[in-house]
Amino acid sequence: MYRVGVRDHVMIAHSFRGELFGPAQRLHGATFVVEAEFAGERLCPEAVLVDIGRAGAALEQVLSDLKYRNLDEIESLRGQNTTTEFVARLIFDRLEARIAAGELGAGSDGLRGLKVTLHESHVAWASYEGLLTPQRTRA
């Protein structure tokens, strides 16, 4: 299995609901280092799994509406505990949609898996990993 990864970061604010979260129930900030790792079993004729430039740009675009935002104020996230695990899945879903739309270019139709990891610090992180929906033939 081939793997290609790209990295970016995002600074957010949020709060959590529930006693489990202790002081994190109050509004606080986080800076996540975000890694997206693409996986597939074959390379395209140009000998790449996915274009790193397009992969990096897709990750940057997916993160753009989260950067410097209070996640509690984003309508689609309102009332949700935006834990590191939850945000990893959110980013996974957004990248998967871009892959399915063909935005990662030639060769990306061979992608079979994706892993998104958010590093909260040098000692703590969370990931979401899954298989990608088979690509449909594009017109």
C-alpha cells in the first residue's frame, strides 16, 4: 500500500458540554497540526498516488472556514462537542467529498483510504481513518 501525507494547521476556539470535560467546558483555544494521509495500491501512469500540491491545497481549503473561528458559533456545529476526534472525522468527510469530486486530479481515482490526524500537542492526538467510497466515472 502506498501512502502520501500532507500537513497544515488550524487555530480554533470552542467549549464542551458535560462534566467529563472539567475546565474545558469553558471557552478555550486549540491549535491543531492536521495531517491527511492518502492510501492506495497503485500509482498513476506518472508514478504518483496523488499530487502532493493538490492534496495540500485541498487540506488548506477544507480547513479555511475553521481557521480562527469559534466552532461553537458555526451553525452546522452548534450544540456539538467538537472534540479532537469529532473534528478529525469532519475533516475526513470534507476531504473525501473533494476526492470524490475529482479535485485531487489524475491518479486520485486510485485512492482507497484516508487517515486524518489532529495533533493537540506533542503528546496528544486523535485520528479518523476509513476506506474511501469507490470513485464514480466522471464525465
